[in-house]
Amino acid sequence: QLQFVESGGGLVQPGGSLRLSCEASGFILDTFVIGWFRQVPGKEHEFVATITWSRGQTYYADSVKGRFTISRDNGNNTVYLQMDNLKPEDTAIYYCNLDQFWGQGTQVTVSS
């Protein structure tokens, strides 16, 4: 059973930065591709970024490209999302995901 625990969310002003963490527990394969998604009330999950567990290859949504950076620490089973130059439209609950496994999410609010 794979489990994710997200942390690092909070309230930040536009232009500010946050670093989210996603700690994974359970059986992790090198072939895994772990992603960050976000969701606002009443809408579907929106893809943000993914990273391959073995090689660290990354892929980003156009809306965050150049502002967000996904990375992983294999030794600590943790995936990070560095978010810079945050905008109000980035406000959402951010989730870690692999297939049917989701974390509980962490709230990010960008507001002045």
C-alpha cells in the first residue's frame, strides 16, 4: 500500500514562494512516475507536474512552466514542488499522486 503525506502549504503574497513536500511510504518502484495535482472547489484535479522516480525526468503544465520545479530525494522517499512567482490563480489544494493513490493534500493560498 502506497501512501503520501503532503506538507508545506500556507498563505503567501503574489510573487512569493513556497516549497511543498510529499513524503511517500510503502513499496516504491523505480518505474514510478509521481505527480503533483491541484484542485479548487467545484473543479476537477488539474495536472501540475510529474517526475520519474529513477531518472528524475520532469514534465510541467504550461501554466506553471518556468515558475515551479519538481524534484525528488530518493533516499528520503520525498518529492518536492518548489513554487516561485506565485499568482492568485495558483490558489488550490495541492495533492501528490500515483495512479489511484492520493495524499490528503495541502492548501496553498496566494493573496495580498
